[in-house]
Amino acid sequence: MAEFLVRRDDLHDCRVVDAAPPRLDDGQALLRVERFGLTTNNVTYAVFGDAMSYWSFFPGPDGWGRVPMWGFARVESSSATGLEPGERFYGYLPPSSRLVVSPRSVDPSGFSDGSPHRVALPAAYQRYALTTGDPFYRSETEDVQMLLRPLFFTSFMIVDELADTGLAASGPVLFASASSKTAIGTAFLLSQLTGTEAVALTSERSAAFVDGLGIYSRTVTYDEIASLEREPATFVDMAGDAVVRQRVHERFGDDLRHSMVVGATHRDAATSAGTAPLPGPPPRFFFAPDRVRQRTIDWGAAELQRRAADAWHPFCEWAAKWLEVTVGEGMAAVESAWIDVLDGRVAPDRAYVLSLT
């Protein structure tokens, strides 16, 4: 069994190792990981691995971690009731060739992993969707699903919160790291609403790409933030860049209605944050599983999935027109792709789909 490991205190230190084949206990199933997507979202999982318990989903050896990925896996063997060899699922996977799960809540839509080390972790990451019962699934868009579906679901929940709180219609929504795929999904959904305005904050390098997407009303480079008109606004921070955050807060001050932290695409800047006080509201971290939990209570799980899937398919069709996918297989390809994404060397219109086998 092959496994891709990353040193938790030095994300550049990575390796692929061989591990002993896993043994199954009663009630368990063995999934063979086929393919998974790799984007800056996965880097965010690693950066916040300790703070947000992302390392706990697939524990690694002492000092090492398995960065969670999203992809497809097939049941290789099973002693679990309701799971049959050959069935195929989409879900949260380790960058390994196999994964042992303890299925519970098995139904025609899939199952949840009840492994003891995962029970206390957010339920949103525990569900595995059976492709034959998944409203998101279409065979011709598997690559886009692996790369953008988890990000889009976060986008869907962000827009749900912005709309529910009235922020979406109360002045422009400013996106730091507007070229990030979560920002793109969020801005796409906002563009479907009336009375909303999405403003892109981005680098000079990405400005042309962002502007060409046609989903932002304006594109402003980071060094032009001071030129923005001061008015009531909402800040959605995908970058986690202390300098960008400081500029936005200083420009808008108390006119900033909300400062939402979603990711850390500017990893180096995020880890070297300054100590200067921020004018305006304190930044608050948006944790999508909390919003999922609330909407599951409000709407029910099936209705939440239906609404998100209805929003997903138009986005997926649109994204497939500009997203270029690089497919990599084997140990060297996974290591190389991880370093490229970690160091920000992947253009915003490109992404990796990988396999260790």
C-alpha cells in the first residue's frame, strides 16, 4: 500500500512510503483510492491541520500527516452490511492507495465512516456518496467534481450565509485572492443574485484571468485597494494575507460590515501576520461544516444536497470551459504536484488530478 506523507511542521518535506496492507475487522470495508484532486484547498487543510483537526481524519506516523483529498474510491473488499465490492464512492480520502472505513448509516445515497478516530470530527467530511445515488455526479465531469465540488460546496454555504444575513445586498463583497477556486465559485453564485456586487482583489499576475471570468463587477489589484470608494462593504478573505487584510480594514474601517476569513492561499503571508491593530470588525473564521450543520437542521440533509446540486451543475458546466486539468500518476507525479501547488506555481486556470497507483 502506497501513502503520501507530509511533515506537519515543514510542508515541503514530503515522501511516498510503502505500508503494510490493511487488515479488516468485522463491519469494515476496504476502499481502493482511484483518483483525487489537488488544489490550494488541500494546502489550506495542511496549514490549518492542527488548529482545525484536519490531520485527525487520516492520522500519520509521529510528526507526519496525510493531507485530506477529495476523490473517487471503489470498494475492494467488505465485511460491512450494505457495501458490496465494486461499488464506487466520492468523498474525503487520504493520498494513499487504500483506506479502511467502518460504514454506518448505509443507504442508497452512500454511507458515513464511523471509525472511532473520526466520530468526533465534523460530519460534513464523513459522508461517502455512492455515484449511482449522488445528485452531484455525472460521469463526464468527474475531474471537475474532484477539483471543485468541495470548494463549490463551501462557496454555496458562504453565499447562503451572506444572503441570509443580508450582507450580499448591502454593498460590495470584496474577495481577496479572487482567482482562488472557492472565491470563483462564490462570485459565480453571487452573480446569479440580483442586487449584489462582487469585487475582485487580486495580484497583477492574475488580474487578466480574473477579469476575463466575467463574474466580478470590478477587478482591483492589491496595490490599488486604497483607491476603492469607502462605503459599507463585506470582506471575504480567501488569501489569509496579513498585509492585504490590513489594507482592506484600513480603507473601510467601521464601514466594513463583516470580515470573513475562509482560507490561506497566500500561505507565507498568512504565517507571518503582523501585530498592528485592525480597524473595523474583527475577522471571523468561516467554518463550512458549522453552516452545513445548521442548514441540515433547517432543511434536512436531502434538501440541502438537492439545493447545492441544482446550483452545482450550471457552475460545473461553466467551469469546464476554462479549467485545464493535468493528470498525474505514480509517486513522483504526486510529490511534484504537491510542491507546485504548495509554492503557488500553478496558474489559476489549471489543477491536478492524481493517482498513486
